Amino acid sequence: MTTTLLPPVERPTAPPARRRRNPRDRRSTPLTVLLWLCAAYFLLPLVWLVIASTKDNADLFSTFGLWFGERFSLWDNLVSVFTNRDGIYGRWALNTVFYALASGGGAALLSTMAGYAFAKYRFPGSRALFSVTLGAIMIPLTALALPTYLLFNTFGITDTPWAVILPSLVSPFGVYLMRVYAADAVPDSLIEAARVDGAGEFRIFWQVSLRLLGPGVVTVFLFALVATWNNYFLPLIMLNRSELYPLTVGLAQQQLASAQGGGGSQALFSTVITGSLVSIVPLVVAFLFLQRYWQSGLAAGSVKQ
Amino acid sequence: MKKAPRTALAMATSAAILGMTLAGCSSGGGEDDTAGSEPVSQADIDEALQTPTELTFWTWVPDIEDEVALFEAAYPAIDVTVENVGQGLDHYQKVRTALEAGDGAPDVIQVEYQYIPSFTLTDSLLDLTPYGAADISGDYVDWAWNQVSSDEGIWAIPQDIGPMGNLYRSDIMAQAGVTEPPATYADYATAAEQVRSATGSYISNLPSNDPAQVTGLLWQAGVRPWSWDGDQTVSIDVNSPEAQEVMTYWQDLIDRDLVGTDADFNDAFYQGLSTGTYAGWLTAAWGPIFLQGTAEATSGQWSAAPLPQWEEGQEVSGNWGGSTDAVLSTTENPIAAAALAQFINHDPESTALFANQQFLFPASTELLADESFTGSEVAFFGGQKVNELFAGIAETVDTDFTWLPFMEFVYSSFNETVGTAIGDRGDLVGALDDWQAQIVRYAEDQGFTVE
């Protein structure tokens, strides 16, 4: 989802001493052009998606992709998105929200606790454990999907929501981020003071440290939320019942049904495209409102203070 | 159904599938199941069908619940859960993963013809002979039946087929002075030149990513590119003189820029069909309905005809797509599962529903001869009786075409060799040699004896 990260808004903070110099003079034309190109590169697919959602199947293949077709069919498409197969799209959307919130919340909590422990406690094996955690960042979830499936199958929890949520609770990157964040955000002296006042370690974590870790927690939550929202391979492997699918798998299934030809195929192109548009709207909205958390999360640990 | 255009994911998953096939292969060992082919008595069948039973059926066919409902109405004790776990390679991967895991596998699955051997190799399919399947062998077009059965048993019941024909834009052809559909490939080349010079359109598209279509065209030309003895011996001959002849023909059309070479089932391809960049499509019996959904704006301008022939006066076609229903050997309710696979593909009401509601082109000979199916006049094709035409073509498909137990690899290897050569407008005959070499090397690596 990094594609929707917009370039940071430029706020000219012209220092008073340089007032005579117009900040405009410092603009670099090649850089501006380059940034515009980058913006276009990231935004064009989105523009295409919005425009394509207003076309029916016939217009989709006979008119120019980046301009509107002869008929405006957005409403018809939306209706077909929510009525195809008895409105199973709505079910998929609810599943996605549920999986993403549960995974995001769980991952944020676990990462915060682990990261805080790594940052603030010295215990035997902490370095080794942290190295393992760092190494785990390198292993994509996709590579673990099949072994995880076999493991889960032994416990009989494949084809249940647990199969999607449990693996998503583990976020090595979140642990790393929270360790870096906790190291800076929670002063050791504050913990010492709390201990002197007689607070137990759990109480210190819940009532003192967690408050200070707020922005970091939200960042990890968002990362995990988006990762689960966009996760395709894990639910594809784990789930068999359509009514448990998240949007990613459901839409891919609809898309395949139209893209394979063969008997019984349905031309659902405009339905799938409009469904994709609807599926990213919540994420785009979340990004616009929560931008500052992303930036603070990305900047955490970048400067040694 | 035709095989999915391969995406990066499909490539990755097919590697995983093959890994699993091989794991199954090495652990499966012998295939001596002759003890199981004792006919099951009618009393046992009746009893099983009246015992409350739950079946799981993995299929991607839309609205197949309607046919399953007919089955449940006929056998109220049996409750079938239909699950769509994906289509094509995704589906097979999930079936194999579940088989590998030991439980969670369904009772009945949808399988395309070309992938049946990859499941019989691992002894994963139930021989349906003892459950009455032999009695209905004459009710399906013979070449389709040959593909679901072998000397060892009957592995699946045919559902739909895809005998190939030629769909073309009669308006563009007429503009180029071509009033009759080309009867031979020589005529087809001449027509291609006229169409190109008069209208700028390609006569059709030879896709760079569709091994199934090219295999169908080879099938029509009498090429037998491979065979398998059901055990450990395969023969591979994809660069035979006959295959080279077919490829030399297409090479000529490609070199003269008379056919398109776009990947099919994606944007450029759909645009080509709906804007007249292609004046035709050598496709299968499911093509006419598919085309209506994607090229609506050209309704009424299309016509259907048999494929051009290699020799004047011949009537031969190949097959592209179609699928079957098979019972997994791990099922705990073999009688009920076999009854489901047979009922939905044999009961006249059910097969008619498949043909007229889901537009699956039937494999049932009774339905192919039924006036209510063949008689329908399709407005998209200017009122032509398209079903009647393809029902006739279904009779002309060569009967002894078979498949290898590792078609996933054969198809992905096609895309790397011949497919790439088509897309690059390169050397097709040379690419056939590469394809041959890759398949032989793979087969040997997997422990097959290559003859």
C-alpha cells in the first residue's frame, strides 16, 4: 500500500534571516518534473480504476482507458457488486474488516509488549531473541503459508477465521519498530521513578509506558491492519468456504471466473473493477486521516537523540 | 474450462503443486487397485443413498447449486455442501494440499480433462466402475469418455466439452470480399491476406500464452504430442514432423503480419475482439457465449463455422477446454459421491440445466441431439443455430488424444518456449525443439522413462 503514500506536503519554512530571498528561487525544475512524474506514476492506476468503474463491459474494451465511456454505469456496477451471488460481496467486506481489525489490534498489542521488553529489560538471551526477530523480518508470510497450513490442519483450525488471524498476529517488523520507539519514548528514569513509587512492572507497562507509546502502537496497528487487509495468499490457502473469504480472495475468484473463458464463465469485469474500487476506499480514507501516525512511525529511530 | 492465463502467482503455485505431486508419487507407489473393481450391489447402493450423508463438492462452476439441488431432491437423505475454492490451478493446489494434509479433502471435485492423469498418478481418484459408471459410458461423446477412462478404470464423469470451431466477423470478411468461411488452411491464409489488405484487421489471434488452444489446433492436425502408459513410461513428441508443419503454417502468417500474437484473455485481446482488430477467433464451443459477454457492441455481426481443414474435404476438429466431476479416493462415502458425480452429469434435467442456464457445452450425446438445445437461434450470431453447428463438430473430434500426468509443467514450459516465440514473432519450429527438450528433461528428472 506504499503506493498511496503521497509525497509530504511542502511547507516552506523560510527563516526570517533569508527573507530577502524568494523561496521560489530555490525550486529546481528537474526535481519538480521528476516528482510530478512519480505522482503520476502512482496515481494513474487509481485514476484508471475510478474511470473504469463507470464503464460497462462493452465500454471497457472499446473506449480509451483513461477517459469516460459512452455510458455512465457506475450505479449499475455498484448494484451488481452488491447483488452478485446474493450480495456475497458485503459478506467479504465484513470479513475483511473483522480480520484486519482483529489482526491489527492483536499484532499491535503483542508487538508493543515484546518491543518494550526488548528495549527496557535485560534478560538472558535477549540479544539472540532479538536477532531471530530481525531475521524473521526477512521471511515473507507467503513462504510460511504452506507449512502453516499443514500445522493448522493438525489442530483442525483451517477453514476458520483463526487460520487467517493467528498468523497475522505475529509482526516481527512491529516488534522491531516498537523496540526502537520504546527505547526513545519511555525514559529509563521514568520507569525508575515508578518503581521507587512501588508500582509493579505490569502496572508500569499498562499505566505509564503504554501512554507514552501511543503513536507507535497506532503505527504498528495500521501496518498490521493494511497487511491483513491486503493479504491474499494466506486466506487463499487457508479458507475453502466462500462465506469466509476476505475481499482479496473473493475478488480474485470473481476475476478468474471472467478471465478464464471456458464453459460457465461470466463476464464480470465491470463488477470486479468496481468491487476493487469499493474495497480500497476505506484504506484511502484511513490514510488521509491517519497520515501523521505513518510519518511518525516511519521517522521513529531515524535520528539518534 | 480452459486453463488460466499464467500469472506470477500461478507459476509459483504450480511449482508447489508439482512438489506435492511428486511427494504423492513417491509415497503412492503401486497402482494395483483391481481388488476395488468388484461391482457394488444395487442393494448396497440403495441403502447408502437412503442413509443420511454429508458430501462436500469443490467446484468453480457458477450456480452449480441448482444442479446439486436436483440431486438432493432425488436423494433427500444426502446433503451436499458446494464450495468454490478457486478456479483452475488454485483449485488443484487446494485439493492436493488437502490430500497431503490427510483430511479436509472434499468428496467430489471438478477436474479438467488434461489434469485427470495427474490425479490418477497419485491414486487420488476413485474408480467409478463398480458404482455403475460403466453402464453410462455410451451416453457421452466417445472422445470425451476416452479422456476420463483408461484400461484401469473410469476416473471421472464428463460435464462439458470444447470442440473447436471458427468464429468470425462476417461484416469484416465481406468487406474484404470473403463471403464463405475458409474451408482449408490454404484458403484461410488467402483470406487472411485479403482481410489484412482490405480492412487492416488480423484474421485472428494466435495467443502467446495459451498452450490449451495451440494443443487443440495440434490435436486437430492429427499430432499426438505425448502419451503415458499409466505407469512410469511416457513418450514425448511435440516436435514431430506434423507439429512442425502446423507451426510452419502459423510462422508464415505471423511473418507476413496476418495474425495477431497478443496474450489472450486480457485487455488487448478483449479490445481486439470488440473493436474488430481481430476478424475472428479459432475457439471452442464455449466461445460463442463468452464472446457475447465481452464484445456486446458487435452483436449480430458474427458467424460460426467449423475450423479450416488441412486437407480439402476433411472434417476434423480438436478440443479446447471442458471439465469433469471426479470422486477422490479418500472419500468416506464412495457410493453417495459417485452417485452425485453421475447424477448431475447424466440426469436429463440436470444436463439440460447446465447447457441452457450455465451455457456449458454438453458432453451428453442425448442432449447434443436434442432439438430444444440445438435449435436455439442466437441473435449475436445473426440468428445462426450455433449449438447445432458445434454439436456437429463434437462428432468430428479425434478420439485417441491423451494427456501426460504433469500437464502443469508442459503448459508452463510451452509459455516459456513456443509461447514466447509466438509473442516475439520468432522461430516457432525451433521453439518446438526447446519445448520437447524441456519436457523430456523434466520427465526424466521425475523418474519417468521417456520412450
